Amino acid sequence: MELSALIEQQVERDRRRGFPVDFASDSERLNQLMRDLVGLLGEVGEFANLLKKVGLAHSTPGYVAPLLSEVNAELREELADVAIYLFRLVTILDGDLERDILRKVGINDERYRDLER
């Protein structure tokens, strides 16, 4: 499935569930962007907190926490939540995430050309 189709499906789910993605004013749009940014950062925080615990267990004798292999699926789920929030944010901004990523990849290709081996 292409990224654009996945985003369209998620946005349609959001609309059916009453999560706004369409706005009558910039004020409403800004308010939702801020709400979704908080949601995005919360999901990133959940990912980071779990990874922090795994790292502490790995590097600190006596610290009890799960192994990376034991939380791999949970970490991936948090990243999926992050992606859903990104889909919402780009939709609210009337963007095209595929196009924007490809544009940025091109910029990075130029920026980091001297690092290539």
C-alpha cells in the first residue's frame, strides 16, 4: 500500500470517529495542530521511556527492566502511533507527506553528499 493511501484511510477513520481534520478557520486549525502535537510528543515520550528502561537494564547492573527483544512489538506500536499523529498533522496543514519526504530526501542527498562512501 502506498503511503498516500494509508494516510487517506487513517484520515477517513479520524473523520468517522469525530477527530477533526477539516476546519472553518485558522484558529480552529491552530488549536487542533497544538492538540495533535501534544499527542505526538506523548507517543514519542512513551517510546523514549520504554527504550530508556531497556537501556538502563542493559547498562546498569541490578536495574530490572525488560530486554529489547521483549518490548520490540510495543516499541513498534508506539512508532505506529507517532506515524498516525504525523498523518494527522500533515493533513491539517494540507500537505502531501510522500511529496514532502521525497523533497527532503533530495535536500539531504545534496547536504550529505560529501559523507557518502
